[in-house]
Amino acid sequence: MEIPRQQFQSKLPIIKEAIDECDFIAIDTELSGLHRPGGSKRLDTLANRYTEYKEATERFLIIQFGMCTFTWDEKGGRYMAKPFNFYIFPTSMTGKIQPNRIFMTQAQAFDFLAKQSFDFNRWVYQGIPYLTVTEEKEYIAEAERKLNDDLPEIRIDEKEKQFVENAKEKIKKWVEDPKESLDPDGVNIDTRNAYQRRLIYQEVRKSFPNLTAEGRSGFIRVVKFNEKQRKKRIKEQQSRIKKDCEDAVGFRKVIDMISASRKVVVGHNMLLDICHVISQFIQPLPEDVQEFKKLANQIFPHMIDTKYLTLTSPDLQVEIGSGTALENLRFETNQEKFKNPYVDMSIEFPRYLHDKEHEAGYDAYITGLVLLKLHSYLEIQANPPPPEEPEEEEKEEEEEEEIPEEEQKHRGNTDGWDISDDEEGEDAAWLESEEEDQINQDDDEEDIYNYGSTRYPILDENGKPTSIIADYINKVVMVRTAYVCFNFTDPETIDSTGDAFHIINTARNPLPSPSVLLDLFSEFGKCIIDTPNKNVEENAYETFVVFENLKGEANAIKQKMAEKLTAQQEDIQIQTIAEYSEKLLLKNNK
Amino acid sequence: MEIPRQQFQSKLPIIKEAIDECDFIAIDTELSGLHRPGGSKRLDTLANRYTEYKEATERFLIIQFGMCTFTWDEKGGRYMAKPFNFYIFPTSMTGKIQPNRIFMTQAQAFDFLAKQSFDFNRWVYQGIPYLTVTEEKEYIAEAERKLNDDLPEIRIDEKEKQFVENAKEKIKKWVEDPKESLDPDGVNIDTRNAYQRRLIYQEVRKSFPNLTAEGRSGFIRVVKFNEKQRKKRIKEQQSRIKKDCEDAVGFRKVIDMISASRKVVVGHNMLLDICHVISQFIQPLPEDVQEFKKLANQIFPHMIDTKYLTLTSPDLQVEIGSGTALENLRFETNQEKFKNPYVDMSIEFPRYLHDKEHEAGYDAYITGLVLLKLHSYLEIQANPPPPEEPEEEEKEEEEEEEIPEEEQKHRGNTDGWDISDDEEGEDAAWLESEEEDQINQDDDEEDIYNYGSTRYPILDENGKPTSIIADYINKVVMVRTAYVCFNFTDPETIDSTGDAFHIINTARNPLPSPSVLLDLFSEFGKCIIDTPNKNVEENAYETFVVFENLKGEANAIKQKMAEKLTAQQEDIQIQTIAEYSEKLLLKNNK
């Protein structure tokens, strides 16, 4: 379902319903540009990477946001997907005090989107605006200042003094004898520009506190309100401010609803998406990466990255391997072994969207679909269902044959998404017959086709992730770094399959600074130094040295590094990441 | 005529022909954003304003460029207009080494364009790319480095050493006995990425200097060329580079052609357009405004600003007054007194464009049309034609009646622009009959309808502006400053209608610094200090103080300022701008 600017407010209840009822929400974004590419750099520290992403959020915008909710349908034995696609544009056409935004565009990003048939006209003409929380507060404060005439007094230009005097004279005359005037209900002051209008408001406020000035097109009308009229006018103004503000807050409402639901948010390689969502709709990202983690976790308490899940689950690595691009996961999960659960698209949702890779709404749908398939596979691997009797299996196949014709139309190799071109007409026919169906709904319950899928919830009744998925919650892929993942709730761990070394020293003697270490080790290859950390438990300082290209065998190099370190400072211990990981595992298993 | 990306190269000859044949060229641009608005500031210095514009050119892009050529048609007694509309987008889809451009967009600018039905899809999908002169040189140098294998040697990663060894072995085997091989003409090395491909090129160059490596999709083919084949290959590569480069230089060719023609370039309030055109297509703007003037004057030797012309010509001020917006000038010049000359649109030009205000091609057309009308009016005022005999006038009216039907279709209240919806079909009919017409063209010459307009050239036979227009050449409007205009060839003059003062001192004693002067005069109102200048002729230092809002009468304030100045420094003289201008006029008239 594409939500254009003009329908956004009226469609909010449908969006809210989808979020409220669902099991989880998949998201995706399209951006006006990507963060600076690393160039030849193949390894990055956590702090650098976060700074890069933070800077990207200050430059580029989300121009399309995709959201797809997935809801278990008990009667149908399937999940129902509701994909939404939103173009996002910071227009100043709605709302009167919309900030004037300037953002960056990367020509290559638009070229990429053009290859996917992105509609730039819909973006500018139909895109939904937004305000962050701070911007909303400023908006309201400014509107209230205006409402209360609480504006700083402005100086009257030499040129406008006569204009103001004439206006005051005219108002005075009318006040003295309104009935003698041609217009006994009020007096109009013609104005040529905003400056003159502001002067008139100011003069009425100062010199005629009992009168009210109302802006009209090309003039200001000065009238005398009684108490009732005055109250009515204030009420009208307040409700207009509220309406304008709601229009201006715009798309942030959707993010607020997702956050308020506390539901699982699924993405694919989602770190940059999350950075942009928070920065654009909630607040600018904090300087410190640890602060960011806290903030993100407050907003989205349960995130799952389908790329991270595939890359780190041993079971999935066996089945899928290194091809973890979204399109590839979609292809792989079409295999028979990923057939549970069946996922269908809700009838009133965008069947006009065929295969639309890289449209955010479509990618969100595929991401959620992939998560359902992968998660279900892991659950089945962990707790295989009892082997079925051959007869039963036959029976099941028979059942498959019995899928009613209407239902079959919504099945395809990608479940409910791929549909025939003449779908629309058939939808209409189906919708027409719905009314009739509803009358008999209660009696017909046994007629609803059940796909017999098994539901595996991600969160248990207490809102905690189930054991199978718990390891993958709030961890997202962070490529070209020394880390296994970006971890929203815990410190990152160094990738133990790389060429890395752990260095530790007593708390009495801090480690040499990263730049000293870099100089010291440069002859062994290009490397990065992890931010040195005080390990409280061990009462020691520790850090990791990670090589892009280690010039030699790890154990031999370790010896040479140890010699250099000891020459520099006594009592430093060094071990390979393999040794370190092994010890950690032993300790944790104790 | 709209020129899309895919047709740009093939349409260049038509564009060149239009420029070569024309009397002058009108231009207009649409931008991705406007320079920072001055806010409440109502006066600006020249240096500040230039810096503001320069910064704007570094942020925002021309996204649409309009050009309209105007050519005198002797036989038809009219001008023929050829409007062109170009969307400009720095795509990297054409050309292989297109720089990756990041630019800024101001949401309000896109909102404004959306109100004028701007087509953002055409912009991204059809927009023409460009390279500046420097970028073109870099492009060619880079391409030649690649062609000559003049690339820095790269290190072979530990992981890829075996891959390189295997490839060398395979090539060696083939070299030793190509006929024994399955493929006697060459040997293919499979590669998985750009890094592996680069390594293979490097190894072939180093270890097999007689062989040539050619990139294919997914592999590299290594072959042995004889001298003839080798030369042919280099020739092919060079012509491909040339072709790629021409595609990448793209729209700059049009600007180069306009500049090379040395013809008059007309704009409406054109300073910002000229800044953007030079910065985007030629070179970044220089720091110093005087350098910019020289550069701009070299590129466009004769500029005319229709807004400046209208605002400063006493004759036009009488007729038109202060409504100098382009739409207003168009409206005013529809009056009978502006009827000379008749302007028609060339038959093959975009009759599909109806009234399209703020489409750059349309605005360029209107700008040129307005210039023809205004200039002709000034010429007629200066040299009124002898009064016509009443009979002759009648005769002329009769002639009007005799306009052939086809011609009439192209007339309307805006001359040749407004046309009926069924134009296309009729155009086609006309075009079909053209062939026939051409056969008899020489005999039919007397049949061509002559509109009887008078041509008033802007430049004389020596390429110098004629006396009527000379005062308006290379001067463009610069609003919200203390100056009459931005002057591309001379120093700016202070607007003598404002509240300004001229301060002068002997060369022995320079004036106090601008900041000291600002402090000194702040009590008299908000003011700016013009950059102090050494007046060689007078052997003195001079500057202007210009007030936004002078708090009192000019002569009284002059006295107070003089007292303050004398207290600060002796021998300083001050006069009002009115006094200064009068003296200057007297001196110049001597």
C-alpha cells in the first residue's frame, strides 16, 4: 500500500491497526546518498565507523521508507503480510512553520534508484514531511508565541511611519463612532507586505488592547470581539495549530507507533537504516557510540538483522553459505526445506506491486518473509517434528490439491507477492462477494482453508526472545571492521577468524597509545588498533590489534610483536585471537 | 525542443546551427537550491554578496538549463526563436570515469519547482551530465594512464599468491606450446573481482611483455598480437576513450559553443545564473570578485539583463514602472507600443510547450522576446520613424488580413508560442508538404509573408554595442545592495537614491577601518561600509557609508557624522550621495 502525502492522515488508523495486531515489523529505507565509501580501506574501528554513519545521517535523507507487518492468522494457518511504502520528502507545502531543509544528494545513489525505476516525481509531489521531537516542540512554541502576540517589538521604519499613523487614525475614528462608519462591524487596513502587517498587529496590540486584528488577503481587519467571540477565536486558532502541527509531524508518527509497540523490528544489514531513522525522525545522533546504543535500544528494544542471522548461524551457513544479499536469501528460502510457514499478502494490500526490488516496501516484505523462513528452519532443526506416517503425508498432499481457487491465485513461488496482471479485476470481484461472505461468516468458519503452517513466535509471553533467536537479537552486521557485529546491548567482540592479537597489561601500567602501537607494528602489515579499554575484572588495560594483511604466520609474528612490546614496556602480554577466544570460551563454560 | 540525455550527441549539430546563425541568445536556469537568503538584512556589500553566490555555486546545481536563440528572418520581416530545454543531471551512467558528485538540495526549491510541474523523473532519467575543463583533463589523463598500463604496482595479497602463481603457470604452458592447447589462439584466466583482474594485468605486463591481456566478463583473455593487431587495438581503445570523454563532457559543449560565438547573452536578473553556469561547467569561481568579473567577461563578452534594462532606462520606467518580474514584462510588452518586432517560433521547435512559466526553456524564450520588444521600443523612441500616411496604414492593415492560413496558426497573443492542441497533426501535414515547397522555393520567394518588422541589431558590424543599448551591456541587477548594479567591466556605483554618504581623505592619511567606521556611525542607523578604495586620480582614500534606515534627515546626520569623523581624524570630508553624484555628473560633463 503506497501512502501518498494527501492521504497520510486518513490512512494512519490502517497503519496503526497493522502495527497493533502484528507479530513483528520488517523495515527498509532508500537514501538520497550513502556514507563515504571506505575506498581501499578494508578494516575500520567501531568509533570511526559510527562517526562515518553519523555524518551520513547529517548529510543524506531517507527518501523512501518501507514497512511490512506480519501477523499470524490462526484460522488460515499462515502469516498475513501488510506491506506499506512511503515516499518521504521534507516539503514545506504542508504546515506553516516547516523548517526549510537542505540535504545532500549523491548522483550515483539516484542513478542506482533510477535503475530500479524509482519515481522521483512521487517523491517530491507525494512525499510525506516530518518533524523530529525537538522540531515539533519548537513548532508549537513558535505557534503559541504568535497566538499570544508574544512577539518581540519591531522598529517602525522612517518610510512606514506615515502608514502607521494613518492606520491608527482610521482605527481611532472607527472606535469613536462605529455606527457612523460605512462598515460598522470593523475597519480594514490595506497592507502591501508582511512588514506592514506585522506593524499593524503591533499597533493594535499596543494602542487598542480591546480590539482584535485579523489577517486577510491584502488587508487586516480590525474588529471588536466580546468575551465569547474572543474565546471562540482562540479555540479555533488553537485547533488550527494542532492540525498544522500534526501535518508537520507527519511521518514521525509511524516511527513513534513502531517504537511504542515494543515489537520486533527486522531489517537486512540494518545498522545504517537504524541510524538514519533515529536521526531523521527522532533526534540527531549522539557523539558517542555507547550513547547511541542506549538510545537505539530504548526506541527499538528488539532488532533482528537477517544478514547477521544468516552469516552467524552455523545451521544456516550450511544451507546458504556466503550469499547473504537479500535477493539471494529470497531465492534460497524458496527451497522446500524452508517451506514453513506459508505467508500470504493481506487482500487490501498492494497487489499492484509486482517484483519491485529495491522499492523499500517490497524489500521490507522480502526481509520479513526471509526472517520467517529462517527462524522457522532453525526452530525445526532444534526441535524436529515427529516423522510423519507415509499415509498422513499422502493425505497432506491431497489437502494441497484442495486449495480453493481464489486462494491459489495468491500463491506463487514467492508466496503471496507475485500475482498475475489481471489481478485487479479479480480482486474487485472478490471484494464484491465479500459482503455476502460476511453474512454467513460464522457458519462458514470450517470452510476457511488452513495452510497448516507452524507458528514459531520470536518473543515469548513475557516479551523475551525465545532461546533459538535470543543469540541474534540486537546484533547487526558491520562489514569491513574487526568485529563480528555491531551489538546494541553489549560490547563488540573481535572476529576470531581474522589476523588479530590481544594485548593486555596491568592497570598500574597503561598500554602505549594507539598511535605508538601502530608505528610499532606497521612492518607486519596494515593494521588497526581497537580503542584501549580498562578491563575491570582483570584489573588491566587491554586492546586488540587487527591486521588487514598480516605479512607472515600468526604465531611467528606474535613472537616478534612481543619482543617489540617488551622493549617498549615491561610486563605486556600478547596472544593471538585464536588463543584469546579459546580461553574466553573455557572461562565462560566454567 | 527538449534534449534528452540519449539524444544529446546527435542533436548537437542542431544546437550549433542555432547558435551560429542567431542574432543573440537568451538563457535561464533552474537550481536545486538558492543562496542563503539575507534574512532581515536589507543591504549587502559587493564582497559579501559575491561570497554568498560563490558558496551557493559550491552547494547547489543547475538542474535545468534553458536557451533560446533569436534570428532575424529577412524574408519574413520577423525574428525566429528556437528554444531549447535541457535537464542537467551529473549521472555516472555515461562515461566510465564520471566523478561521483554530491550536491545539495533545498526542499523549498523543489517545492517551488513542483508548483511549476517540474518533471523530476526526466531530470534524473534524462538529464545530461557534464565535466568542467579541469575534470575533462583529469579524465583524459586517467584514461591514458590506463591505456599505457602506467598504473602504480599493487601488492599481491597473501591469499591471492596462489591464484597468481596458477595463472602464470597456465599462461606459461600456453606460450610454450599454443597448438597443444585446447584453445590455440589464447588462454583465459577466470577472475572473481577487480583486484584479481588488476593482478593478472600486472603479471602479464611484467612476466609476458609480448602478450596482451584483455578484460572480458568474468575472465581475462591473454593473447599474442602481431604488430598490426596491437596497433589496431590501441587505435580502438583511443577512439573509445575519445567517445567516452565526449559523452562525459556532455552539456559543457553547449556552454562552450555559446562562449565561442561571442554573441550577446541575455538573461533576466542573471547574476546568479552566470555564477552557476561558470562554476558548474567551466571552473570553480575565483575567490576575488574582480577576478570573477574578468573571467565572466572573457566567457560572455556581451551580457544584457532585461531586469536591469527595465529598472534603469528612464523611457522604460515611464512605460513599465516597478513591476519588473519576467511575467510582468511579458504582459507589458504585449501592448501595441511594443508591437515591433514580430517574433515567431521556428517550425521544428517545441510547440508542445504551452505556457510553461519557470521551465527554463520557456523563461529563456520570454526573456529574449522581452529584450527584442524593449530594445526596439528604445530605438523607436530615440529615432521615431516618419509618421505614416493614413492610406498606407490602411494598406498595412489589409496586408495583415492576407496572412496565409498556415502562418496564422503560429500567431497568438504571445506571438509564436501559444498554439492549439491539434498542432502536432497539422505540423506533420506541413512538414510533408515542405519537400514539395523546396523544389519550387526559388520561384516562390515572393509568396513568403513578410511581417514588416524593423530589425534593430544589438551589436554593430564591428561587434560593438549600438549607442542605445551600450549603457546597459554587462550590467546586471543586484538587489538588496547599495549599488545600482553588478558591473562586469567597471567598478560598481552607489545607488544615489538611497541614504548614503561619501567619505574621502588624503592619501597621506588612510581612512579608519570599516569596523571603526561602523562603530562610529551605528547610532544613526544600521549601515554598511563599502570596501575602502584608493582613488588614484584624487590621490585620496575614499569609501561609502550606506544606511538601511537612517534615523533622521540626511543633511543633519551628515553634520553629526562629520563631527565624529573630525574628532577621530582630521581632514576627512563627507558629503551626501546626492552631493557626490551631482559633482560627478558635472565633472563628467566637462
